[in-house]
Amino acid sequence: MERVDVVVIGGGQAGLASARALVRQGLKPVVLEASDRPAGSWPRYYDGLTLFSPARYSALPGLPFPGDPDRYPHRDEVVAYLADYAARLDADIRTESQVRAVRRARGGFEVETEGGERLAAGAVVAASGSFGRPHRPELPGLDAFTGTVLHAGDYRDPAPFAGRRVIVVGAGNSAVQIAAELAEVARVTLATRGPIRYAPQRILGRDLHFWLTRTGIDRAPLGRFLSSPPPQPVIDDGRYRAALTRRAPDRRPLFAGVDGAKVTWPDGVREEVDAILLATGYRPDLPYLARFDGALDRAGLPRHREGRALAHPGIAFTGLEWQRSLTSNSLRGAGRDAARTARRLAALLGRR
């Protein structure tokens, strides 16, 4: 069995930032990425995805995002950036290496991949993100819907929905962005449990992220005080509020029921719908820890404090939403949490 210092599970932004931080602590990590390239879930996001943070605030430690620092990068630019970042790392990155299980072993842990590879490690960093576990809430009658139901993780572009009646469920950035994009070719309703909350893209001539960084809110350790992540506002430069004002898409309260292809709204109106798209977020995707006693709770969520597994000091989590701060699962924040985790693991393994 191959022996390594640390296994990092996941080669997206959190995994790559973790690898860099571990190397800087004198450790030799092996990064196991399930897909064919070290870019995490980014290649699988919808085609029109654009970051809500400028390039200058969308970089991992050690490599600025290329190009105009004030532009808002597209999905494909992020994919290219992560590939470049990975190529510059002095770390062993193995693609098409999906992890099947993590087990306790003498002196640390054993990590087994779907291909049968087994590695013995002193510590494990779970950085596999959440894209593989889309959240599909129980909605009234949805199981009986005879039209198309898909999650935002399966959505790519609006072309297949041209001329159709579509409901997008959700109130976050992705929900509003997808609904506005679909409304250019389809009749779209954004269904939410409450009003859309907005945050201005620019304040006093500066991007919102300038102020979050300048005031320290970006890095404040608020995660330790939260039992669950709070809802996030839609960051808007005026386009999305204007689109909803002109009812393209329109917004309505969540439907009260579904019968076949017909949806019943809270006011009793029934109408036929072609598709329901769930932009309802994701949950940490950690199936390889499912049988590891005490690592996850009953809902499959990690039991941790600021990324440290409560029952297993040698297991760490990075890239979780509000792991420590507002930016824990973002490009600009992943590096800070990764650095803290690397320092702790180096001390645990006697490398510092």
C-alpha cells in the first residue's frame, strides 16, 4: 500500500488551495480528483454562469486571476484558471480517481478509490464540494408532476426550453440568473417562499466585494456562531430587479400543489406547466465517509468545528459553506481556510 502524508479528496478550488497550503507546511499531499481534470464542479455548471465577484477578488493564493481585474469572469475562464493553478502546484494530482471509502488504519487512515487504489495517509482533507449532492426539497405534489423536473446542476442553457412554460424554484443568485436567462426564450415564473432579497453590486462606485474586504466582513469568523448558513441575498447590478419588475420572469409564492402537468398556485389558479427547475442549492457530498463513525450526522452533513472533524482530528473539511466565514466556499476565501487546516495538520503530524 502506498504511504503518503495527506490525501486531499477533490481537485476543485478547495482541494487545490489545500494542496498548496500543505506543501508550504512541508507536507507532501496527494490530490484525488474524480473527474478527468482538476477543476472541480466548474465545468459542469450552466453555460451562462458569470461570477458575482470581480476577477481581483476571485483568485486562489499565489496566482492572481488573469486579465482585467475589474471584470466578472465567465465559467470557462474559471475552469482555465484552475487548470493553470493546478499545473503550477508542486503536488501529486491524480485525476479519474474517485474515492470509494475512507477507513481508520494503524497510524492514520486508509483511502480506497473506485479503481482499487489504496493509500495510507496520516491525515485526510475532504474537499469534494457539494455539486454531486443537489438539494431537492420536498415540495407539494412534485413527485406527481408529469412534466420535466430538473435541478440547476443539470441545466446547461435555455435552448431546450424555448417557447415553454417554466417554473424556477429558488431565491438565490443562481435561481435569479437562470430564471432571467430562461425568460428571454420562455414564459418563466420564479417561485419563492418569500421576497427576493437584493444586495447592490456597486456601492459608492466600488464593487460590493471591495467593501466586504475593506471592512473585514469577508474573513470574520462568523461560521462558529451559526448552526446553519443564513440565506444569501442576490447580488444585483440592477438587471435582475429590472427583469422581475417587468415580469420577465415574474415572481410568485411557491405553488400549493401539483396534479399531473398542472400546478396550483396559492390563489387557487391552476395552469399547465412544461418544466420545473429546482435552483435549491446543494449539500456536502461526502459518501466516502458514510460508514466512518462520527464523521457525519444523520443528514450526511459533516460534524466539524471550523473544518476540524469533531470525532477524528486527522480528518479535515475545506470548502464548506460558512465553514468559518462568509467566503469559505468561494474562490477568494478557500485559501484562508485551507491555510488554517494545513497548519493544524502539520502540527498534528509533527511537521512544525
